[in-house]
Amino acid sequence: MAIGATAALGRSDLIRIQALGALRNGELSPAELRQGVLQLAYYTGCGNATDVDRGIEDAIADHERERAQQR
């Protein structure tokens, strides 16, 4: 719900924080987050969806770096 509301604002910085939290908590997978971008694009418009995608991909990259450092 929070990601959807933030997506409407087109705030990739906030999306990144929310998505990273979801990844860390095991609430959503990278694939689920990417699918969410496609679903949200219809409601938020392509411009905001591009910002959402940027935030999601940044969060996934951050999460992968964190996991690599833990190994």
C-alpha cells in the first residue's frame, strides 16, 4: 500500500527506502517488486513508473550488495 501511494508521487528516493525494507524483511522478492512496477504504471502513468522502477532497481542492487558483504 505504501509503495503504491509513494509511486503516485514519483519519488524514487522514497520507493528505494520502502522497497529495501520489504526486501530486508522478506516481504517481497525482487521479481515481485518488478512486477509491481508494471502494475503501478497503469495507475501512476509512465513518468512516475520510470521513477518507481529506478527506486526499485536501486533497492535491489543495495540489497544484493548487503547480502554479498554478509557472506
